[in-house]
Amino acid sequence: MKNFIPTVFRFVSGKTGRWLTLLAWICLVLVLSLTLPQASSQKNELAANLSENSPSQEAEAIINKEFPNEQGTPALITFHREAGLTDEDLTQIQELAGKLAEKPVANQQSIAPLHQLPVEVLKQQVSEDETTFVLAVLFEKSAATAELEKSLEELQNTAADVFSTNPFQTKIGDADNLSARTTGPVGIAVDAAALFSQGDLSLLIGTVIIVLICLLVIYRSPILAFIPLIGVGIAYLVISPILGGMGKAGWIEFDSQSIAIMTVLLFGAGTDYCLFLISKYRSLLKVETKKEIAMANALRRSGGAVAMSGLTVVFSLLILLLAEYGSIQRFAVPFSLAILIMMIASLTLVPAILAIFGRISFFPFMPKTADMEKAKKAKKPKKTLAIGEFVGKIAVKHPWKVTIITTVFLGIFALLSLKTEYTYDTLSSFPEDMPSREGFSIISEHFSAGELAPAEIVVQTEGKNIPVEDTLNELPYVAKVSEGEQGKDDAGMLKYSVELNTNPYSNEAMEKLPDLREAVEKTLSDNGIANSSDKVWIGGITAEQLDTKETADGDALLVIPIIIVMIAVLLLAYLRSITAMIYLIATVLLSYFSALGLGWVILHYGFGVDAIQGLIPLYAFVFIVALGEDYNIFMISSIWKKSKEMPLTQAIKEGVAESGGVITSAGVILAATFMVLTTLPIQILVHFGTITAIGVLLDTFVVRPFLVPSITALCKKAAFWPATKHLHESNEKEREKLENNQTV
């Protein structure tokens, strides 16, 4: 293995090997594309998030068994006129119901026969302020979301023929015209699928454009700007069919959200790996005449850090397989596979392309050796103090000041993360002008908010006459309770439909469920039911959200410590220093909590966000910590190597100077790619993109250039403990003297 890796590096950069390497990747793309489906064709937007043994799903199983409902999934058509519904409005609603009953749209199961009722009867179903009416249309439960979307389009076309002005195109609040919006389970599902599907192509295009612009600004070379994109693009063409094949075989599941974030991660992290290689290649082209040797040496010097940082991210992402919540678990394989293949491409494909172009890659600013400069009689540029050198000098000259200032700065925002509010409300992640969210807002304002998604309470009464309904009606947060429905096979089973007087998607509703359960359990217990805690089940959307919160919290408690331990082991194996491992992990954790705090300040006070999605902390942790350690690895490995040749203080200054420019460039590109997510109309991705980008920027401009070098300078030789043998071989007094001189 010791000789194998250098041999591979020489091969991919050699005169013949570089062409064979490029050809091999192209052939791999062709074979995979012709034999396997693309990932986009295997997405499953209906993949389950909660396990079968979660309380809400157990309740759902019992409800399906004992209380089978032959009715379909409802779409709630919400009609609203700000000035009040007219008789003509109600007559036209009846006409629409009649047409849908006579000629149902695709997948329609049933509709209330409103056309057979007098208008006076309809008026009794209008809201108290006489502005709103809800028409329920039931669709087949087996219908896919894409099919339901077409069904709703047909319904809207039918409505356009009935009403003089299409109410589905009328703005909410228009006093002169009737408006209509589709909400309920069907409307929400269709809108959710539409949000993610419309973002795929725009996200890919936006990511490519932002990366290209950043590369052009950084390198000012049109050729070099495209080389990383070509590498990432070919890697993507390999990843997509592999994921598609795995999905078709049933080995994994993934949805649009997984593919969207994977695309950003691939282009961001992939470009970063390319930048580290390009930086080393350019510096070696200034001292080496042959481009093949320069590339082989660049791979030898940077390959270990690229592989180590890539594996850190891969293993961190694979740990998500331990998560119980489906959406989190589905990230593991697509993300880790993408990083693994991109890491391999960065060490084979991209070097081969760079070796083919050689110095021309950097046109018009091609790096030249001293002899080449002499031959052209070029003026030797004046040496200027680079920003990296300036930062490095500050870190070693005032290590205590830098450490304290940066720690306090990050600590303030980390404390603010404790103030962050979280939500598990599906609708709150939709844009405010989405039809299902507008329809729900109208219902909640003019009817009981709980009517949209009532809680389903199932109790085992063992055949006894127990006043469960009375108990539920006495609860102050319950608006309405249905009569108990008897189980099909077990007469002792009773089901109650409970409408809360608050938004069923809200945190407030979730917080009421434990109290509701406790009240019902006490009633059962008081009436002689033993083990009453095992005789109550709660289903419905509110219960599912509560399970989501508890499952996500449990996943965080499991996944986060394992990731920290795993990164600690990898750092220890690579750096062989317990001290460095501890403070590198500590600094990235501080950066993560600071990103949460600063992200909350920006989203809440800057953009009026009331709460961020509850899954964001775990999502952001994996990326900020794993990717943050990437930058630490690249910089600290540079310091480690230089410490073999010079005093530690000088090694820190030169290590920061050497890695500063490329890490800053990489951080800016990675943050920019995550910020592309904020352009999508999906709040969970907006929140995730904002917080992750902030974390990357904090790590790039605060943690990596200032905090880590200053801590290393404070620790001195203890930073290498227990592996201090590789330090610069000068006696203790000489080293101390040199370091003191440098500090002065």
C-alpha cells in the first residue's frame, strides 16, 4: 500500500495514464447511464418518516384495522369572499358539485350532493361571518401525488367553466370576487411535491452558475474555472445512475429533498477538493519544469489531506443510517456515496485533466519556473505581504488576545442559539402564497382550526361504560368531540374524533397531547381499567408531529455523540495528537452553535421567521462539523509538515499563509453553494442553507485563520502530544529562543 498510492498518483498524471484515466471515467459514465436508471426517476416522495412502532403509527394501524374508513382522502375546496358570500356564489358552488358528481375528475371517489340541497341548507354550513364555505371532495387513497395534481387541475378547469371569474386565480382578500383554494391532505401533498420538484433543475443551474462565477473571480482563468465543474459534472453522472440502480433494487429510498441537498453538497465539497489540489499544483509548477512531475508531487503532498477530509465527511454521513427518522436516514447513502465518488474523482479524474492541460490550465496567468521567467526576461514581481502571512503573524504574536476575542465572539452567538424556536409544522415550511397554506389560513380564521386535522383517540374500554367523551369535552383546549365509534372486531374499542381549538400543526397543539392522553388514561383507571397507559392510542397529524419531534430529538442524542467520537478517532489516527484532536473538535462545535445562534438572529429578526424547522439542528450539525473539520485538517496538516523543518511558531505562520488563500476561497464557494438553497420556495431548505452557510463562513474567517492557530501557538509543543518526535530537530533552548524572537 505504501508504494501503491504513489504509483497511482504517477499513473494518473503520466503521459499515457492521464488519457486512460479520463477515458475510464467517460466509459464508466456511459456504461452506468445505459444500464441503470437515473436517480430522478426513482425518487419516492411518499417514503415513510416514522417507524411502525411509533405511537402515532401504532394508532394508525389500529384505526385501519378496527375502524376501516372506505372514504377517500379529502381535498378541502375553500371558497371565500371578503364582503360575504352571495346566493349566486352558493348556487354556482352547487353547480360545480353537480358537475363533479355527474362527471368526476380522475381519481375522484365521491362528493357531497350539494346540488340536490336547497340554498338555505347550504347557508347553515357557511362560516358565522358568512364569508367562507368548504366543499369536501374525496379522492382515492391509492392515487399517487402526481395523479392527484392532475385531478386538481381538472377540477379547476371545471370550476372555470362554472364561475364567471375563475376563483382559483382570484387573490385572497379581493372584495369584489369569489376566491377558492384547495387545502386538506390532498392539497398539502400536491403542494409539497410541487415545491420540491420545481426546485431540482433551478437548483442545479443556480449551483453551477455560482460556482463558475466564484472560480472565475478567484483564478481569473476561463479554462481553470471549468475544470473543477467538469470533474464534478462527470462525478454527478456516475453518482446519479448508481443511486437510481440502488433505488430501483429497493436497497435505499430517497426523495427530492435528499437529491437537492446532495447536489449542493457535491458541487460545494467537490470544488473544494479540487481547489486544494489546484493550489498545490500551481505552486509546484513554479519550481518544476515537467507538468507530470509537478502533478504527481501535488497529489503526493495534498492527496492525504483530501482523502482524510473526504473520509471524515463520508463516515459522518454514514452514521445517519443509525437515525430512526426516515428523512434523516435517507440522507446517509446518497450523501456519503456522492462525497466518496467525488473524493476519488478529485484524486484521479481532476488531476488527469489538469495534467493534460498543464500550465495552459491557468491561462492567462500561467505559473513559470525561475528559468522560464529569465528566458522571457520578465520582471520579478515585488514580494508583498499576503493576507495569510499577516493573519498568521497576528495569531502567533498575540495568541492569548486572539483566542479570547474569537472565543467570546463565537460564544455570544452560541448562547443565542438557546433562544432558538423550533417548529414541526408542515404548512409553515410552505410559502405564504401556496394554495394549501392560504386555504388553511382561511379555515382557521373562519372556522375551528382543528377541523382541518382532528386528533383520533382510540381507547380500550373492555366493554365498560366509561365517560371518555365527557372527559374530552371538559378539556379547555378541545373544541368538539364526536360520538364514540365502536370497533369492527373488538366491541371494547372506541374511537373519538377530537377537534382542538388551536392550529393542529402548531407546537401548542403538540404540547396538549400528553395532557390529553393523561386525562383519558386517568378516566380509564378510575373506572377499573388496569394498565390504562397501554389502552390509549392517539393518531392524526398532531400526533405524528409529536412523534417527529421526539424521534428527531432521540436521533440527535444518538447520532451527534457518535459523529464526534468518529471524527475524534479519525483525527487521532491522522494527526497522532490527542491535544490537537480535542481543540480541533471543540472549535468546530463552538462554530456550529454560533452558526445556530447567528442564523436564528438573521432569520428571526431580519426576515421575521417565527420558528425554524425542528430537523435543522441535526442536518446542520452533520455538515458544519464534518466540513469544518475539512478545513482544519488542511491547515493543521500544513503546520504539522512544516514543523518538521522549522520552529513551531514559524510553522504556524507559514502554514496559515500557505493554506489561507485556498481555504478562504473554498469556504466562500461552499457557503455560496449552500446559499443557493435560500432561493428555493421551501422554508426548511432556506433555513438549512442559511445556517450551514453561516457555519462555513464562521469556520473560514474566524475559526480556521485565528482561533485554531492561536490555540496551537499557546499549546506550543504540547499541541503534538503525545507524538512530539517529528518536531524540528533543534535543542530545546534554541527552539525556545527562535520562537521568542518570532513572537517579538
